[in-house]
Amino acid sequence: MSDFEIAPRIGRIDVHSHLLPGVDDGCKTVEESIACARVLVANGYTHAFCTPHIWAKYTGVSRTSVPRWCAALQTELDRAEVPLKLMPGGELNLFAGVNRFPVEDIVPLGLGNHMLVDIWAATLPDFFEESIQWLQGLGLSVILAHPERMRAVQDDPGLVDYFQSLGMYLQGNL
């Protein structure tokens, strides 16, 4: 079993978290990360994908850095006796020209073939479908993060059917 495979344990899996300290707009310190991890465990979570924003303003997020940061935080969780297994991932922001984004900076969940993406839009931009198809062409299954928070979906819930027609998955926040 590789370091990022999910061991057979009963519990919940958080597929979208910003637990890595100081990386993006999520947890700022290791102590804050540990406190958030304790809340996850208290609510039945056994595993969490650490999915920092892959946005231009957050530098250094890559296929090599995220697993390293996950391992470092895992060491701290283990030291604090927090039984949460961390796995790497990323949340890629879709933008015009994303198809020219360095592939090595795309961080799929568990370094596998599922990619979490987000887009903050009042209406879907012209580049949306092309961006999804580009990611799928890389062999990735695309998961749209928190569509319920998108103004476009709030104004037109039927977009969910469009996302499904593109072969996308949806990750909703509880």
C-alpha cells in the first residue's frame, strides 16, 4: 500500500480541506491545523485530503510540495495524537488560459486521477467547458468544489445537469 492509499477504516473522508498551515487562506499555524484536525476527528473523520488553492497568488503549491507539506503536518498530528490520516491534493482555480498551466503544478487528490477545481463566477465563462475538457484530456476526473457557493448555480440550479453532461463530479460543503 502506498503512503496515500486509504486504509480500510470506518469513518468519514474530507475531500476538500485547507489544513496545511500558512499555505493559503486556510489554517495559518500548525496549532490551528491541529485544532481543526481535532474537530474533524471529533465529528467522525478518519482521513482528509489537504487541498490548498492552486491560484497564481499562492506560490509554491505543486505536485512535489503538497505531499511534503502533508507529511510534515502528519508528523505534527501524530505527535499530538490526532488520529487523522492526511493525503495530498489541490484545488485548481479555473481561469482563461488554464490549459497553459504547468501540468507539474496540478495536484490531483492522492496524486491519482481526480482533480478538485473551483471557479467563482456569476455566470459560467466561455472558457469553462474547454478547461474541463483539457483536464479530462490529461486523464483526470474533474470534481467541482462547492458548486452551491457559486452565484451561477444559485441563479440557475439547472447548471448541475450541465456539469453532469460534461462528466464532472460535484463536491458539496456540509
